[in-house]
Amino acid sequence: MQHRRRQLQPLIRIVALAITVALMAQAALAAPTVLRRGNPAEPDSLDPQRSSLDYTLALTGDMFLSLVQGDARFQATPGAAESWIVSKDGLVYTFKLRPGLKWSDGAPLTADDAIFGLRRLVTPTTLAPSAFLAFNIKNAAAIHAGKMKPAELGVRALNPTTVEITLIAPNPNFLNLLAEAQFAPLPRHAIDKQKDAWTRPGAMVSSGAYKLDQWRSGDHVKLVKNPMFFDASNVRIDEVFYYPTEDDAAALRRFRAGELDLNARFSSTELVWLKKNRPDAIRIGVAAWGTRMVINMNLPKFADVRVRRALALAVDREAIVERILRTGETPAYGIMPPVAPGYKGAELDFKQKAMPERIAEARALLKAAGYTDQKALSFTLSQRAGPANRRVAVAVQDMLRAVGVKTEIAFADVSLYYGDLRKGNYEIAITGAAWPPDPENFLHDLSSNSPQNYSQYKSKAYDEALAAAGLIPDRAPRYAAYAKTEAIGLKDVALIPLYFNSNTAIVAPYVKGYVENGRDLHPSRLLRIEK
């Protein structure tokens, strides 16, 4: 008997091992696939139309389905609309919705939801920072200015599954613009019921690949797969955690510890270590993003253009990108980043001058404006938190000191920073601008009616040139007109360009489907985990 038991023991062990392996495999299949994303800022709002932070677009883009949606390179592909036609004059777009679309609560998504979302975007009381992106839609600008009613917007539902949008001028980039989450249909039934509380966990209704599960302020936002999404069967990731990671060094430590699968930024101090130890994780690409200094022109000391030009002359842009940042940025002498093929923008006229010559001119201009070493120009320089931002601010402070300007630096978290800029609670601030890659969008930052016109720059010539350029249908003359508009703003030193950013990220090799694009948007529905 004992001999027989000894013979059976190997078989028993094999069976037990097989059962264990099977149970482990079953558990692995049952466990959700999770993606942990580092995002450089805490969301200021999960309302896709009310957020002022470009970083929030990653979250809202995961949750809301626009008429068209961005592919891996963020080019327009069918979204809520399965097809569309454009009139011969390029002014009327007719979108046919997919059959059976639903919100995450099971309610049908119809053309009326698309109309509601577009009207809400340009309604003044919505306070949408990016409402101007819709100003090419008929009557949008007038509605936003309070001169017309939202019902007069050039959009209409031809039937429950057909949306028509009428533009004031042809726009070759309109479809890509519609892929932004701000343009997505919105759940009127939820917003009418919950009011401003509609974006809270448990109340939020969405249409995209994911829906909101948790928002723990300062810690994370958790999204879970939306089973009502039309393409849910092809979404490979079940849960997405977004962690605020303003501190680049801390984010890298979390990445190394396996707590983050990707982080949407790294700085030059981390690049040295990454090149040596994790070159497979480095992602760098051209960005539709620029960094500039904005000047509060409501303050008398900045009313003189000579003062503003002196400050612009004093900044050594080449030193900033080559000695401080070193992650693919380029010196900026214009407003529009080099991401619109065929667009040759205007530039500050001193680009070719050597720094000693610039410094001499800056000192002469300040002296002519009444400032000397004994009576120095002084102000507070505001900057966003973060190690790289800190180094840039300190460098600018030193450069301004070289022309006799005294500054103190004030740092603030990104979630609070832009609110102060909109309120005018600053003197001079370093800030970023990231828009869909069209000069119309970047140049609108200096329009008199733009919420992003932090400098409060007002120029009738600029506004008229910007409006006229937007009415030109053909790309080449349209771009030429925008370049002339850009030249007006630069001559007035309405802002001080510093550098054009690069998109930097650290991405674990097992995260597949991540493709660099100028907009730096990487929908979670297109990613997958292959460990």
C-alpha cells in the first residue's frame, strides 16, 4: 500500500500544480487591466468645457466622445459620427451619428445632445476658456459677446441622428478641432438635474471609452471602462488612474518603483539618468505648445512699449534651451510654434543680434523710459511650480538683472496659477499656451475678447487683422494674413516669447500604442498593456 502511495505522489503533485496554474490563470483573466498615468497637474474641473488646463484634456478626452475623435496621431477619425459630408463651398458640415449611441447611464445619445454641447460651449455664462475655438461657427462670437442668443448658433439637428454645422468661413483644420473634448455632445438630462454637481463621481454621465469612478483631490482620478461606449469591445484597458505629478523628480521615482506606467513630462535633470538607465522609456516630440512671458498692461509701469521691448531684448533664449532645458525645446521669437505645415510666422526683429548688442539696447530703452541703476524697474515675476519652471524663472531673473531690472519670483501650483492670471493678479508671468496646431488659435491669445489674453492687450489693428485672416478660405493667403497679424502683436511686444516646447514623456515599454503627436494627447482607449 505504501509503495502504491509513493507511486501516486508525483501524479498528485502534478495534478495539484495543474489546478494551481489554472486557478492563477483564471484569476489573471478576472483581474482588471490597469493603466497608471502621471499627469502634471491636478484637474481644475472635469467639465470638458470649463477646464482651463491643457493637461485636463487627457481625462476629459477619455470620458467624452466628440463627433470625430483623434487617432494615435490625433488626426480626425469617425467618432460619435460614423460619416460626414462637406458642402462644396466648405461652409456646411453634415454629420451622421452612429446608430444606438448611449450615455454611460443607458440614456440615448442623440443629435440634440450635440447641439446642446455646442451651444453651451459659446454661451457666456458657461465661462468656457476655450470658447473662442468655436468662433468659426456661424454666430458663435456674437453669442459669446452676449449680442445673440445661443439658439441662433449655426448648428441644428436635422433629425435625431443628423447634425449640421455652418461655418462663417472655410477652415481646413475644422475636423481636427472637433476632436477636442470641448466640442463633444453633453448629457443635458444630467446637467439639468445635477447643475454644477454633474461632474462629481456618481453623478457624472459620459459617452467616451471611460466613465468617472473616483476623484480624490490631490491624489488621483480613477476612470473605469464604459460598457456603453460604442467600441467598448476593442478597449483593452479596464481602469485608468491619473495621478497629479507636478514634481518631475518625484514622478520619476514613482515610475522606477512601478507605481506609474507613464508620466506626461520629464525635465533635463532626469534626462541624464534616463539616457543611461532607461533609454527605452524616453519619448520626445515636437509640440503645439509655446512658453512666453505675459505682461499686465493695466499696470502703468508696463504701458511704455520701450519697457516691454527692453525686457524682451534681455532674455537669452538660446541659453535657456541649451543650458537649462535641453529636452528638445527651441528658442522662440514668434507666437506660433512650428507645427503648422506651410506657415512662416513673424519674428521679433532682433533675432539675429548678439546678446551684448541686445543688452546695450535694452539699457538704453530703459533709460529713455526713466529707469536707471538708481531708480530701477522692479516687479514680481510669477511662475508655475516645478523644478524645470523654477530653473527657467531664476535664469530669467539673472538675465533681467544684467540690464538693471530687479525681480522677485513667486511660485504657485498650476491649479491656482491660471486663475490669478485671468483675474490680473500678477505683474509679469511665465506661462504656456497649447492649442490645436493652427495660427488662428495661438494668435487669438492676444485678441481683445480672449480669456487667455492675460496681458489685457488691446489693439484695434490686431483685432481687425485677426478677424480678416479668419475669413480667407485658401490656406496660403490665410497663413500670410495671420503672419501679418502676428507681426502687429510682436511689434507692440504684447507678450514676450521665450521658447517653443517639446513634448516629453516617460513611457514603460510594455505600454503599447503610444504615439508622439504635436497635441500631446494619447487616448487611453488606444493604449494597451503587454507585459
